[in-house]
Amino acid sequence: MKFIRPFRCMTAQKILRLSFIIIIPFALLSCGETDTAINQEPEKIEFIIPSNFPAPVYNISRNPITTDGFILGRTLFYDGILSRDGTISCGTCHQQSAAFAHAAHDLSHGIDDKLTLRNTPALHNLAWQKEFFWDGGVGDLDLFAINPIQAHNEMDETLPNVLNKLRQSAKYPPLFKKAFGSDSITLERFLKALSQFQLMCISSNSRFDKYQRGEASLTAEEMQGKTLFDNKCTSCHKGTFFTDLSYRNNGLTIRNKADSGRAKITLNSDHLYQFKVPSLRNITETAPYMHDGRFSSLEKVLDHYDKGVKDSPTLDPLLRQGTILGIPLTAEEKRLIIVFLATLKDDTFLRNRLLSQQ
Amino acid sequence: MKQVFLSYTFRALIVATVFSFFSSCSDDHAPTAPDTTKTGAIVLEFDNVAGDDEFTFNKEYTNAAGEKFTTTILKYYISNISLVTTSGTVYTVPQDNSYFLVDESVPTSTKVKLSNIPEGDYKEVRYTIGVDSVRSTMPIEKRQGALDMSGQGKDMYWDWNSGYIFFKMEGSSPAINEVENNFRFHIGGFGGYSAQTINNIKTVTLSMGTTPATVRSDIAPEVHILADILRVFSGNKTIELAKNPSYMFSRSSVDIANNYMNMFSFDHVHNDAAHSH
């Protein structure tokens, strides 16, 4: 299969400047390639930095992405073997069509239909994330998957059991051998393979990306929405990923006192009810919204910022301008902002067969 | 610990026998001067005790608050070990090989054997209770042996905040007025990745008194360290299980850590020959 480099504007110099291997991720779907191309396994899976992205946080040289490592990671991601009774895989709650969030679920349910505490976050561009979970409790992508595997209301399995099940399976020892050179199944290899798949979940071909790279233009309404967004939202939802990666209390009423957010990690009362500012990429596909999925639509989210913000000692100062709480928005402004947010939808990513369960 | 206790008695008999045969050698001759180009081994034995008694699971003891309790789980990390010679030279065990989980339920784990130690007369041992902050943020490939979360470290890791549990003790007490009268101490906290939080990393320095541990290529001293678990409940702050039976990732966990940091004491060192242990 002929592989197509998605980022034509990347110059040779730019490639050389990057300190690690330049790798090529996706068969392009959006430009009308034939289905035969996307149904085949790639000759080579590679990690490439989109030209409008900064350098990643994840140190790829520690875990070089290979085609076989990626395939192993993808197989694990979609395999219920990671859960106690075989029913729950990563892909159960992280659904590609919802940008790897959990469509139509405020709180996700794991094993035995047990409810979780929070809304499933979307997974994309994880190589550029420095901390994981709504509270940022884990600072290394490789260590992230341990929590959902062991959580009693998610997969409820132990690491020794998972590894033993993989060792005893017919399927996995050869996959590990292909990926890592021997069929030894260790925690390090297991987690690194999962990371390889997750690192390849790169969303960089939205209309907004193409606008940023000078490959496409936005409509007049989208540009109006962008201007409003830039004026009212980018203090927190900033940059290429539409997040400053900080933790903030955005004035939601407290529905579950037990979920203290960032304070759970820092034990600092100044951080009570702070949650990570999420990326807005593919935001039209990841409803419902907020850490507990309380808002079913983007309209409701903007209504919250307009009129719903509740004061509290840890309310983010940006949401308190004198006596005014929140971000006043007219109905037309909200409409235009949502028009702009729709340009962050990346069909290439949402429908990339390489990232799907095979 | 009864087994260990018996083995001590047995060992003492052997040593006494050896002494009776070779008393002139043992008593009058100091070991040869250390040759620092050679290496030997040393064993740190962590002997859990309860005051003057041997410690054993499910046996009832009384804490400083007068509460009776029994224990079912006791394990803690010992790491970043260094040894100091009588002349003040510090030997630090290479970091990758310096993490040990002492687990009362695994008899072999209470003897921490260190190899490739330069010959020397060591008078002091230093170590960390827990896992240092640098290692606590290291990537997965640097978490081997005692730190492997799928192996020895499987019950000693908080996956939601990437932190090791430094010290774990569980049991029950009739003083706890709840349906289940269990107590749980899961103490950790390395200071935080990007935002500061509790730091329960504690370091211990133990002097071996007047008899140094004489590491030689043919002598592997055994340093006998007592860990008095009653000290977990008192010292810095008296712990009343009736008031709070659960100390995990919380500000109050600092009280437990500040207590147990003083639970270790040097008891004695075996330098003599019969080092079959």
C-alpha cells in the first residue's frame, strides 16, 4: 500500500530539527481515498508531529513506536481480557466515534454496571498531555492505564492477573515477540504497547488545523465565532490543543462533595473542586460535558458560563469580574462560538480505521 | 517470627560451639585490614518486634493509648541505603539496586542482602523508609524488582496518583467501635509531580556503636535492626484507633510517618565466621 504523508508542508529542515524519529500516522480518509487503502494494515506505523503542533511532552525515544508495537497496543486496547470478567475493554468507554470519549454517558459504567465517579475524557494527542485524569493524578502516560484496569468500578482486575492471562493466551506471546523481540510479557512492555496505540491517536486534521496550516479557510461565520472564542475563552482553552492544561474551578454547583477534584491529589484546600481544563478538539462529538457529564449540549455549557457560574472560595478568578460572575454571552455569540467549535471536528481521526477495533 | 527466633537460638549454639573450639582466633584476632579493592557482602536484617516481644501476626499487643490490637499486614519499603566507615567514608548502594520491600509475611524479605560492598569497617547505616521522590517520578522501566507494580510492589502502589505506599499496616482492634473493627495505615506521599503535596519520605541513620560491621571478601556481617511496631502508634503523636482507624493519603498520615521514622534501632552485628545465613 502506498502511504501518504498527511503533512505536506513539513520541510526537510523541520524534520531534521525534530529530535526523534519522524513517523507517519494516518492513511488519509477525508480526501476521498479508496476504501481498499484504509482497510489494509499499514506497511509502517509512524509517529509524526503535525506542523502546527509543538514538540511532544512524551519522550518517544523511551518507547519508539513500531508497527508491531502499535498493533499489540491496539489489540490490548480493544480486548476485554484486561478486565476481571472479560467484559470491559478500554474501548468500551473510549469510543473512537466519540473521539474516544463515552458517547451519551454522563458517568461511565464499568464492570457489573458499576458507575464511575466521572465522565470519560476523550483521548487524543496524548503525547502532548503532561498529566492524566480530570485531577491530573498521574504524570506519565505509561502509568495511566493501571488505574482503569484496577479500579473496582472499571475493570476490577489486578496487574499480575492481566499479565498472567496474556502469558497463558495463545494470541499474545507471539504479538509481544513481534513487538519487542521476545515473548516475555512484562508490565513495562504491556504498558508501553498500550501507550504506543494511545500516542498514535493524533487528531490534527480538523478544518481548524487545515486553516492553521494554511491549507483551508474558514467561513465568515466561523471566523466571527473564532474572534469571539479568542476574546472570551482562550484564557483557559488556549493554543493548539485548546487547553492550558491547568486545573480550575469553573463555578459548577457541587453535586458530589466527595469528588474534590485536584485537591484529591494535592490535599490543598485551595484546589478544591478544580478539574483539568479539557481540550476542545472534536468537542461536538464528546457530549455530555464537564467532569461529571452534567451538560448534554454545548448550548448548555455556554449557558453555564453565561449565567450559571456559582461563587465559591476556589472559583477561578477569571470567572469573577467585579460583581459579575462568568462570561456574559448573547444568544448570537453562543451560536457563533459553537459554529467555530464545530471546525475542531476531525473526521480523519474519528473514522481512521487504523485506530478502530479490527 | 517464632521461626526466626528459634533459628537465632540455634545459631547462637553453633556460634558458641565454634567459639569453644577456636576461641583464641575469634577473640584475639581482629579481621585483616580492609582492602578497598576487594568487595564483600552485608546483610541488614529487619526484625519486627513489639516492644520487648517478638512481633507476630494475629498476636495481641497494646498500643500507647492502651488499645489492644492485632495485625494481619505489615510491609514497608527500605531504599537508598548507604554505609559509613569508621573513618567517615560513605558507600552508597547503586540506586537501581537499592529498593527493598520488607514484608512480614515473606520471611526472606526481612533480610536485605547487599553485595559488592567495598571492604571496610562500617559503623553506621543510613536508609530511606519509602521511595524517594526522584524514583517516584521515573518511567516504568525504572520500576523493577521491589518497585514492579505487577510483582512485589503490587499492593504498594496508588495507581490514581502514581505514588508508592511506603508503609502498610493493617489489623483490627476491639477499641474500634465500627461494624468492622479494622484499622488500615497506608502511608505514602512523595511530594507530588507538579504540585506540592505531602511528603512522607523519611530517612534513618543508625549507629552500630563500638563494634563496626567488618565487611571483607570472606566476611559478610549481619546487622540486626529492630523495628518496634509499637512506635508506629506513639512518639511524635499518640494514635488512638478508636478516634481514627484509617490513615491513607491524607494530611493526618504525616503523624504515622513521624512516629514510625523512629521505630528502628540497631541491636547487634555478627561479624564472625560461620556465616551460613
